Amino acid sequence: MLRPLKAGFIGTGFIGSVHARAALQAGARLAGVVSSTPERSQAAAQALGAARAYASAEDLIDDDGVDVVHICTPNHLHAPLAVRALAAGKHVICEKPLALTSAEAAGLVEAANSSGRIATVPFVYRYYPLVREARERLHSGKAGRLRLMHGSYLQDWLLREDDDNWRVDAALGGASRAFADIGSHWCDLAQFISQQSIVRVSARKLIAVPRRHRGDGASSFTGAATAGGTSLVDTEDAVLVHFETAEGVLGSVTVSQVSPGRKNRLWIELDASDESLVFNQEEPETLWCGRRESATVLRRDPAQLTAAGGRMATLPAGHPEGYASCFEAFVGDTYAAIHTGEVPEGLPTFADGLAAASITDAVLASADSGQWIDVDRHIN
Ligand SMILES: NC(=O)c1ccc[n+]([C@@H]2O[C@H](COP(=O)([O-])OP(=O)(O)OC[C@H]3O[C@@H](n4cnc5c(N)ncnc54)[C@H](O)[C@@H]3O)[C@@H](O)[C@H]2O)c1
């Protein structure tokens, strides 16, 4: 039997807790956690059932009893913590965006490659069974030749002036907010399903709420800021992007954190010569497959899925699976790679984190210059 991995978690907010539950599900022991204060670290260790609270991120990383480090902090800490964890010989799961710039992300890919450790990024929407099914329909030729990709990723939790979060502050979240935070997921998914790379972009960005009340780092998705003065916002609330892939497929995506009523609506359509495929993250049990003669709604039924889709389905048809199941499958695949050294199909690695950071840099450069910009993938 495999020795259970010992996992440590840096950052225990919204996603840190999701990571910890997925790690347990994948058979790990929760070696310990660290948050932004000793009190938060203690409370999180207790709530998650972790063995201990560490005094600092460095203590957690340097502990010989930790095999794999999950980095779930605000964005500005991702790169320095990942570099340190790899140097300490740990396997790393680092949240997106992998780094604040693509140059920094390229350095992390190098560090991961030379460490020989497994280093992954939770682009977890890849783990919906019907996403795999859509990918398979394109790959097998069943859908025909891909021509267009389009869609949106819309949220509303930063709609108002008193909605605040560390992501709004460029020093903590990075120069891009909406695109780096959620547009990166959409682009990763588009590239994953199509198996094509976005190579050129033309973008416009919007700061819809130019001043915000600043809180004390309000929790993600609650938004509420404490009263006080307002400060100027310099990260975008929304972005429109036109893009082109290396194979000449055209696409567009609208990304927004200020769309009333939209919670986490990642929606993508891929139009091929015989079939259009539509996936909506908020209704992930179905895939719409449109043909000129008729349209069908494919349901997540393990008995009907291909091997690629079926591998991701854990429950029988009619028993809805969701976001948490994707996270469990992603962490399970990362741990399988650590145990066996074999990388399961579709595992998002630091190279995919770099690809997303490279697109983000190009989107910002295009929005600033008004020009089409080539994506610098940092491939030597
Ligand atoms: N893959 C996904 O689907 C997904 C979803 C949500 C968030 N994320 C990413 O996860 C990261 C965290 O986002 P969140 O929504 O959980 O934020 P959050 O604000 O809910 O949690 C951040 C956590 O980091 C801790 N922290 C802050 N500074 C720290 C420090 N110096 N040392 C240790 N801990 C520190 C905070 O106390 C908190 O526990 C972000 O990078 C975000 O982009 C990814």
C-alpha cells in the first residue's frame, strides 16, 4: 500500500479549505496549516483537523514531515513560496495565477523542472466529466474541424463600491484582477478542450468602479468592506478579449466581476464544422451538442461517456457532481503523479500556469496600447 502523503497548507481561506478537504479525500494526512496570524492558523488547524498550526510559511516548508505544499495565499506570495518549497524538495500545488508576471512564472517552470518535483496549478474546470467529453468529441473528429471559440466568465461579487477584497489591490493581486483571476481559467479551459494555444490577443479593459471602500482584506466572495474612506482602483473589473490560436481559430471572451446576478458563470462554446459544443460551469451535468439537423443535450452518465469523460465521473447519473468533485479529482491526479512519477492525462502543471500568465501579460499590454499583441510563451 502507498504511504499516505503528508500535506501542508499555506493560506486557509476559501480555497485553502477546499484544498484540505480534497487532500483528505485523496488519502493524504493533513500535516499542518499556516495562515496570516497565529490565531487564524490555530483556528484553521482545528476546523480542518490538521495535526498542527505552524508559526510561519517557512516553518511549514522546512518541516521534513511535509511532502507536498499547497499554496493558497493571495497572489503576490505564490512565486516566492513556490520557489522556496521546490528548493526544499517539496512537491507543490500552487494556486493561480502562478505568479504576478509571466517572467516570474517562467522562472517557476524552470525551478520545477530542475527540482524533479511535481508542480501543479488548480485549473480544476478541466476535471468536469463533460469537459473531457467535449475535448474528446473534438479530438476524435466527431465534432468536425474547430473554427470558433467564444464565451464569458461572469461574477458579481465585486459589483459595488463597498465590495472589497485583497484582489483589488495590485500589490497583492497583481496588475490584472478580473482577467488573471478568472479569465485565466476560461483561457486554460479553451486551450485544454481545443488542444490549441492562444497566440495573439486584442483586449479592452473596464474599471467600472473607480473608487472602493477599503476593508481589512475582506474574505473572498463576501465582498463587504468596513466603513472608511475610498481609494482609487487600478485593477480591471472587466475585460473583452479577441484572440487567435496558433492554428488560426478565432475566439472571444468577456470576463467580468461586476455583472449583477452572475455568480460564477463560466460559459464556453466551441463551434466546429459539424457540431457546436456548449459547457456552462454552473450547470455542469450537461453538454449541449448542436448540429444543423438537431441538437442534443448530453447528460453526465458514466455508462454513456467515453473513457476520457468516464474517468472523471465518480457518481452514477442523476446524482449531481460539482466543483468540489473537480478539486478532488485534480488533487487525486497530482498525488498519483507524486506517487508514480507518471503524469495523468490533462494534469495542469506549472507550464500551464505560465501559459495563463503569458496571456494575461499580453491582454494587459494590448489594453494599454490598443494593439494586437503576440503572446510571449517564454519558450527558448
Ligand atoms: N483554482 C480555483 O478555482 C481558485 C478558486 C478561488 C481562489 N483561487 C486562488 O486561491 C488563492 C487564495 O484565494 P482565496 O479566495 O482562498 O482567498 P482568501 O482571502 O479567502 O484566503 C487567503 C488566505 O491566505 C492567508 N494569508 C494571507 N497572507 C498570508 C501569509 N503571509 N502567510 C500565510 N497565509 C496568508 C489568509 O489568512 C487566508 O487564509 C488566490 O490566489 C486565488 O486566485 C483559486
